[in-house]
Amino acid sequence: MSPQADSHTDSSRTDSGAAAGERRPHLLAQAGEVVCALPLAAVRQVVKALQVHRLPGAADELSGLAEFAGEPLPVLDLARLVGAAPGASPAYPVTVICWAGGGRELVGLAADAALEVVPIDLAAVVSVEGGVTAGEARLGERVVRVLDLAALGGDGGGGG
């Protein structure tokens, strides 16, 4: 998945900078009882849950460090990051490797499952306040939290 499409403009009222009716692909990931939508342009890879080494004194959202492509990778607990209640024990937990901070910082997001790729009409995303959550969107019968991965790392902080 190509990282070069991970750019945002401020040309409209939506946080994502999308024109009215613009649909962009998002990866749906289960995080506890919440389904999150991650911009596909920011997703590098989905892998079986990586082994994480905890760091003493780290923030609750930081699960720890893992090794990815021979390099240390910070892994965040996606459910804690979005304030989701824990769900059932995941059968196929994954780590979503993605570009964060609006740049080339790689982070892992520990999720219960990767579900599917769907188009989301960015103009229909209802903005909400809260860390990496850009807003919520309705997909059929369910509401998903649309994430703004640029809010992770760098100056954006990542939760609280």
C-alpha cells in the first residue's frame, strides 16, 4: 500500500480535506467493541500480532516495542487509543503497520482483527473531538470511528 497518497489538505469543512462526495478506501479494524476505519493510504501492512516487549512506565496506549523489518516499532493498543471497551478474546489478533504523524513514522496498531476494506464518503463523516478519532461514519447498520493517523506521533500527540 503506497504511502505517497497520505496527504491532507484544508480545502473543505471535513477534517480529512475531502471534497463533498469523495470516497476513499479505509481498512476496518476491530478494536474491542469498536470498529475503526483507518485510511488505506496510510496502511503499510497487516501482519499477525507482533510480539511486544513492554516498556516500564509507558503510557497505557503504548503496548510496547516490537521488531518489524529489523527495526524497533512502537505498538499502540488500538482499543485503548480510541477508548473502546474490551471485546471478546480475539481469535486472530493483528498488528496494523501504518504511517503516522503525517510523515514517515511507522507505528503498529494492535487490533483484534482486520475486517475488510471499504470506501467511506469523507463528506459524510461526522466530526468528533478526541485524539486520533476524526469522526464517525455510518456503514450500513454499523457506525465506525474514522481515524486521523496524522494525529499520532510528531506534534499531534496520540491519546491521552
